[in-house]
Amino acid sequence: MPLSFTGPAVALSALREALGGGPLALNWVTNAFMLSFGATLMAAGALADLHGRRRVFLMGLGVVLASALAQACLGGQGAIVVFNLLRALQGLGAAAALAGGTAALAQVFDGAGRMRAFSGVGTSFGVGLAFGPLLSGWLLGVAGWRSVVLCVAAVALAALVLGLRCMPESRNPKAQRLDRAGALLFTMALALLTWGVLQGPEAGWSSAATLLPLAGAALALAAFVAVERRVQQRTGQPMLDLSLFRYPRFVGVQLLAGAPAYAFVVLLVLLPVRFIGVEGMGPLQAGQLMFVLSLPMLFVPLLAGWLTRWVSAALLCLAGLLVCAAGLLWLGGCAPGTAFAQMAPPLLLIGLGIGLPWGLMDGLAVSVVPSERAGMATGIFSTVRVAGEGMALALVGAGLAALLAWRLSALAAQAPQAPQAVQAVHATGRAAQLLVTGNIAEAMALLPGLSAPAVLAAYGQAFGFLLDVLAGITVLTALAVYGFLRAGAPTDTGTGTDMAHA
């Protein structure tokens, strides 16, 4: 799954050359996967309980495999739309595989064995995050973009074969039918919100193309809340149990789930585009820098679990997020063209900082509510985490485009051959969108009065300001998470709760 997420980000410039597409279509290469993944995760968990966890796991892997193979068969300008649709299908398969697989794993192990099993899952995610960009960069340089998506297919096939041979079937005998209305409304709300945010920079934030999807998202969300309350009263098994938000520490965990989205995950997409598309690095060199960013994920999450013997989870999360914010501020000062030796330390600091809460989040998700409600809490946590990543990518990309357009407009107004005001606004806005997707050649063609060094400097200033904003948000989130996690514990007690409150 991390490879499915990071691989296309590394290959974005190559995908643009091979399949065409404007900035909006290229943004959907990542967002289509994250949107369908996050929006259907809770529904996939309900289907796994109802129809069989092994069955849903294997079907999900089959969809991931088929969609990856279909992506590799595409070619020609204009094929980016079909590629994005296949990416959305791949996200559906990934949601089914994750929901079915983790639910099945929880049935096979219990006690300390379950903790070790899920630590293995977390470690595999860390390996994917650490080596995914490096592997993708190497594959891209050696065999082209198709090898990146075929690598995902190969890993999915291996998991599918092992699942067929080794995984026992299980289901929840008390499970009721899927809350279809809730699932549909939740998916609609998230899809419309993402669509509206992506439309903003290109169509304008006051345009109907932006405001109508955002208004539709608000209406769908309100309807979702109303439906879930009604289902709770009628059957007691809604897709989303809103009463869990009465627990302050549960709210803190949801805030914690969103923190890596804009403090770390967005960098997995923005930095490869910057390194390869804007700065002109080779894929392998860019992969090496991304490896530095993700390397701490191999050992810091395990270290965090060990440190909870002496330090409270709330304090570890606070410290980690503050360290991550410091790394973001440091990275914001690194202009395009900064040498590897100067770029690596802030990247490493960000990875070290985010690794502390990353290693505690999954355990906290089930320990901050009474044990009988742990399953629902895990589903909500996973959905908030993945949906938050998709929304963070859309919002941060839109923010970078707006900052770039502002900087480029200021430069264009000072240029000796500055075009007319209306044309300049349109040209700089379009150029900003192209730069966000790494297409510096077409961006320069829209800015004839500006030199490449000036445009790179403007990009660096906009990128740095964006990271400063993300650092500030991370600090505020750290303080809020610490406050909520230090609040009173639920009446249920146990080893997990003791860890969170230690």
C-alpha cells in the first residue's frame, strides 16, 4: 500500500509525458487512490465482518492486481483519465485488503501475540515508506513508469497466493447488513470536498465549479450525521458510532491520526515532484533523499513503544510532533538546488519526529475507549487517518498553487515585458498549477518575461512558506493532542489504557 501511494508520485513526470493530462488530472493520480481508499475503508470492514474476512481480503488483492496490470497496459496522450479511474479502483481494492486482512489477523492472534503481529504490519508499512520511493526511483530510471505499477502488481500477487494458502476464514456472526445510506453519503461528502478543493486553484475559489461541490459536501455530511443517528437508535450498529466522540482521549487520537497527513505524508508526494520535475534531479537521487525522510520509520515506531514503559504516550506524541515541526521549519529554508548534505538533516529530523506518534497511534486507537467498542474505534481511526491524508494532499497542493501564483504575479508585474494584467493573472495561475505537478518547461513558456532562476526562487519561497504554515499547524496539533490525551480515561481499564495514560 505505501508503494501504491508513493510510486506514482515519483513517476508523475514520466506519467505526464507518456499519458498526457493537465495539472488537475495529474493531481488525481494520487488523490483518486487516497479518496476511494479512505472513503470505503469503514464500509469494507463491515463487509468483511458480514461476508468473510478472508474473502474480502482476497477480493481486494485481486482488484489491486487487476487494476495495476491494466494501468501498465495504457499508453498514448489522453490516457491519464483512464489511469486515474484505475487508480480509484485500486484504492477500493486496497481498502478491502486492509480492512479484511487486519480483521482476520486479529482473529488468529490474541494477547501479546496480537501485539507482535500488528507490530509486524506496522513494520511492513515502515519498510514500504522507507524503500518505496528508492525502489520506484530505481525502477523508473531502469525500466520506465510501467515497472513501478507492475511492482505493485507483483507484491499483490505474492500476498494473494499466501492468503489463498495460509489464511483461515472468519466472520462476525452478529454482523448485520451494511449501512448503505451511511456509506454512500460518507463517500459523497469526501469526494465532493476533494473535488471542490482541487477545482479551487484552477477555476477560482468563488466560482460555481468550486462552490457547488463544497456546498454539496456540506449537505452530504449533514445528511450522513442524521442517518447515522437514526441507524444508532434503530439497530445500534451504525457505520460510524458518533457517541465515541464523547471520550476526550478518543478525540485526541483522531487529531493524532490527522497529524502525519500534513506533517509527513504530503511530503511523500510534494518532494518527488519538486526534486524530479522542478529541480531536475534523477529519479534515483530523488529516491535517496526520500529514503532519508522515511528511514526512521524502520526503527522509531518500535522505539516509541519501548519508551512508553517510562514516558507517557501523550508526552511522546507531543515531543515527536514538536521535533517534526522543527524539521519542517528547517526544510522550509532549503532553497531549490540545496546540496544533498544540507537537505538530508531536516528530512531525517522530520522522519524521527513523526515516527514517535506513528508507533503509538494504532495502540491508542483501541485503548482510549471501552474494550467492547474497540472494533468501531479502529475503523473510525483508520478512516480518519486515510481520509485525512487524501484531504491534506488536496488542500496542501491547492495552497502551494495559490502561493506560487501570488509570487509569480508579483514577479510578472516587475518584468520588463510584463503582459496585460488580466492575461498575467491567468498565465501565472496556470504556470503555478503546472509547477505544482512538476512541469517546469510548460510553466516557463507561459512566463516569457521571467528567467528560470527567478521562477525557481519564487517556487522555493512559496514552498518554504507552505512548510512554515504546516509547521505551525503541527505545533497546534501537538498541543491539542497532548491536552486531549491527558484527559480522564474511560471507565474501562486494561493494559492498553494503562499504556496511553502512563
